[in-house]
Amino acid sequence: MTKCVSPNAISTILANPSPESSSDVPEIVVQVIELKATGASGNRFMFTANDGKMKLRGILPTNMGSEVMSGNIQNLGLIRILDYTLNDIPNKPEKYLIVTKCEVVSPPLEMEVKSEVKSEETGIVLKPKQENEIKSEVKSEVPGIFLKPKQEIVAKSAAQIVHEQRQNMAPAARMSMTRRVFPLVSLNPYQGSWTIKVRVTSKGSMRTYKNARGEGCVFNVELTDEDGTQIQATMFNEAAKKFYDRFQLGKVYFISKGTLRLANKQFKTVKNDYEMTLNENSEVEEASNEETFVPETTFNFVPIDSLGPYVNGMELVDVIGVVQNVSSTMSIRRKSNNDTIPKRDITIADATKKTVVVSLWNDLATSVGQELLDIADKSPIVAIKSLKVGEFQGVSLSTLSRSVVLVNPDLPEAKKLRSWYDSEGKESSMASVSSGMSPSSKSGSRSMYSDRVSLSHIQKNPSLGEEKPVFFSIRGYISFIKPDQAMWYRACKTCNRKVTEALGSGYWCEACQKNDEECNLRYIMVVKISDASGEAFLSVFNEEAEKIVGCSADELDKLKSEEGEENPYQLKLKQATWNSHLFRVSVAQNEYNNEKKQRITVRAVAPVDFAAESRFLLEEISKMRVSK
Amino acid sequence: MHVGKKVRAVVHVTQSDGEITTGKSTDEHQLIVKGLPHVSLMSYVEVIGIAESDQSIRAETWTNFGNTFDAQSYNQVCQLANGEFKGLFL
């Protein structure tokens, strides 16, 4: 243990004006001289750092003010500089040292250190006067303020002692020895200081965002510790920039000074009640001696024809298929901040003889997407993990930042797929998964059984669909169609938008900017439906209304003007009543006159398949018995 | 079990020759139905009548369900209706 300044400390500092982090800072012990209070309330302290050879003016961090006041840091004492920045002084060649982190090494020496000082290993000496250790000649100058310590014994904290003992060891080792590693499972928002030792098992890409408070960037990592506990850590702005390159997939780090809070269930990807945020003051140190271990990607493949139930759900799926088609890169403009991001669509097929389109975003579009385009004619097999299932064109798959794409992977499923394709798949005709789903609508009969609820479930939950519309399927009877409601609107024959009556004759479409003699009538109506639990009003648009009423709006309009015993229009509506249907609906919140109202819209309608329905009900019955 | 009582069953017709109709019940037993007119083979017929024995019914009313019928679901409902949920029906 040495109690003297580090040789060439000042040159070291001058050579590296802005170290990236405290782990970049080598052992720098300097003597404090010309200590002076400054600042509005006299709580900042300027000083000159002296290493025996050179001097450098600087300022101590605010949090060291107390150390000075208490006498721990005094003039002629030694401090170890842990983190700093060197600033230029305008119009002068000299630099100014801003110490951001330091610790006390020793109380005042007898005098200013003037010449080369050899470092020595000695035990901890609790006596305040250290001049005996300085071997070289010491000129008997006493410049500056020479403050004698008031106490004879300097109390040192255990941490300080251990720090001094281990001065010359690498920072990481020092960290692991001086700090206890906590298991991830023990962390909570009220825990004081902790250090964890974790591996980065997933690293997201850097995203930029814009919100009411301005712009920013963010990325997150998934951390796993020895016990297997996982937690997500997020970094914003400065911290994101600071740690993005430091965190590498598969490497192990010591992390401390993060904040914990309850995880937001909407964005949770990892099983933990808490999530962590790291800011610029957090500490992230790579643990040396730990092998980089990138966990093997494990897949749980869903056959393409079974994707239906996952549409619009939160669950992510894995798929494997033979590439049939690769599009060129498209640039999509993000609505939130006008960023343009690259996208590429690939079509894959599997042994179920169904195809599906997978949208690759960002890096995946440009890197592996290009790779696939180049080898597309060889019908490569691609395995993708963590895809979001959307309802565009019936069923659509989309990559997320955490998605993993493997080309021609060495997996048993890939081998099976290859042999199927080479023997029969190549020749067989494939159909898009959405086309086979339901005879009429794109939502598919399969999804008529997912998220099946009763009407009362929707009614009893007025806050459903508050943030984003929620989807359900229901089975019910049309119980009433009000004959005198505005049942349709005049629509442009080209774009289906509402047209206005043009001056003169015909109709004007604002969107197409053209006049047309004729227009179509398209349904926009409200129907009342009932089921065993309750009743509700549903908004229905053209395609679905046609199925419910049994004729187009134009035809119904003709019936309306017909004369007869019983108005054929009313008759038609009566005939539509008390028919049961399967509906796919979306529930959202609408604000109307400052009141929030629940709005249920029909997205698809399908006839009740009684056999399938019976099976579904029998299953529900058996579920009831189990839960008893 | 229900001999002498009025019962209802769905029969998958395997033979039909005027007086006697032979078919398979939804739980795979052979049933004989008396009094049905000619019914096309492989169609499902619901028969309501008196059970003359534990394998035959004298039909009083019948309904032809056609060819498409989910016998398995029907059977499950029968089991529930005669078992756990008997109280709902009788």
C-alpha cells in the first residue's frame, strides 16, 4: 500500500482528457494543494493537483465538499481521482481539471510533494504524519496553506482500507471483492445499494422516439443471472448512448446503481415483476474471466395453418418455412416521428401447404433480407423466432427487435421441411393461410373461436378498448334492426368514400376529385344483437351488413320504395332478425360530448357452424367441470 | 334400462327395408327401429318412440337429420344429459 502520489499522474490526466468511464481511469493519486473554497455558498473547493512533477488546477466535485469540511480532505492531503474531465481554459494553453469522482487517500503530508516519489508497499499506517515514506529528498518548502490535522488518528472506513490494499488490481476484480453480488430475485425498488452479476441474454436495437417532452433514444437488454432469474433493463438518452456499445450479447457484467420499478405489463417480455432502468450514474463493468455464452435459440414452431388463433394476440410465435418469394426493400415512414425504416416482405410455405407473409423490419430487412433475396432461387429454409401475428390480409407476421432469423438452420424441423419440399412441396399448389380460413371474410372462422366472450363480458367492462381496440368473437342473434335509421351512405364507385351531391347532376367525390353520374349505396347501420347473457348494439359496415340483411344496400333501397301489402323493406329486415351469426368484433372507446362511450364494431360475420359450435360448447362445459 | 319408456335417439342408418330400419347409435351400438318409412342409407335419423327392448325402438316420431351430423358431439351431450346434468332435463 502506498501513500504517495502516482508518478506522472498529471501527465496521465493530460494525455486522456475525457475518459469514457471510471474504469478507464488508471491509478491516479495526487496531492491537494492550494485548497480554496469557492462558489456562491463557499461549498465548492478549488485546488491544485500536484504529482511532484507537474501541477494542474482543478475543482473538487460538490459531493466532496463535506469531506473537506470534515477535515478528511485537507491541503497537502492525498486524493485518488476516480473520474474526471479536462476542460480547456479559453485563450490559455493550460487545462482545468474537473474531478467528478474521487476518494480520500491520506491526510495532509508534511509538505508539498516536490520530486519523484517511489511507491512502496507498506501496511496500513494509521498515524497521520507520512513523511517517512517519501524516500527522495524533500525540499523544505512550505507553500500554501499548511493545515495541521486536528485529530491524531484518521478513521478509515473498511471500504477505504480495502480499496487502498487493492489499489493496483483491476477495477473489476476490486468491484467483485468489495461488493457483494446480490441475486436478481432479491432486488426490489426499496433495496439500497446492490450489485448484480448478469449475462446479457438479449439485446434490443436502439430506437428513437418523439413524445410531448421531446426526442430521445432508448434500448433495452435482457439480463440473466446465475440462478436463471431474468430482468429487463432499459436505458434512455445519455445512458443509452453510454452503454449501448458496452453491452454485448453473451457477455457478463457487474451492474449497480440501477433503479427498479414495477414492470409495465403491456411491454413486459420477461418474467419479472420488476424492471430496471439504468441512468448515466449506473455502473456497468464487464466481468473478466467469464466466458461469453450466447444462449442457443430455442424454437417452438407453429405450423402456418395454425396461426389463426394467434392473430392480434400478445403471444409471439416462431415459424419455419421454405422461402417462396422475397420482395425488394421498402421504406416505411413511421407515423410517430417521421423516421423512415426499411422493410422487406418474404413469403414462406410449410408442409401444411399454406403460405404466409413475414415482414422483416430494420436490420433484418437489410441484412438477412438481402441474403435471402440472393439465394431465393434455391428455396432456402428460414426459421424465425418471436414474431408478432397481425391481421393484415387475414394473417400477417412481423419481426420485432428481438426476433431472430436463421437461414438454413441445422434443426431437425428444417431437415424434415427440406425433404418434404424436395419430394412433393415444390410441385404442390399452395394457398395463402388467410384464403383458407373462412369462405367469405378474411378474419377466418378459426378466429371466431379465439377470444370468444359473451355480450355481458363486453358490457360489464366499460373501459375495454381504452388504449387500443380489443378484439373478440361472439355468437348471437340479430334481435332488432331499426327500420328508420340512416342505413346507408352514398359512396364513390371508385374509392367507396362518401360523395356529395354535385351542383347540377351526379355526385362529387372529394378524394378522387371527380364527378360521377352514379354512386353506390353502402351500408352503415346499427343492429341490436342478443345472446344468452345480454344484448348490445353493434355498428356494421357494408360487407358484413350485406350478409346479415341478405342483399345489397342498393337492392334494399329499391325494396323500400316498393308498394305492397306488407312493405317488402320491412319484411326483409324482419327476415334478417332472429338469425344467429358468429361475429368478430372490435371494442373501442369513443368520446362523444365529453362522455366516453363503448363502441362495438363488427369486423367479420360468419354463419354458425353448428358442429364446430357444439364441439366448442362441449369443451367449455368440460372446462367448467375441471375448474370446479 | 329404459325399456318400456319413451326415448329419443339418433340412429345412423345402415339398413332400411320397409318395416325394419337398422342403424348404429351414436355410441356404436346396433339399434333396430320399427315403423320408419324407407330412409336413405348413411343418413342420420332422430327417432322418438317406446323402447321395446334395450336394442329396439318402436318409432312414433322421426326426423331426418340428413348426412351431416356430428355424432360424437351428440353422444357427449347424451352422456352429460343422462349423467352429471340429469337434473336439467328430467
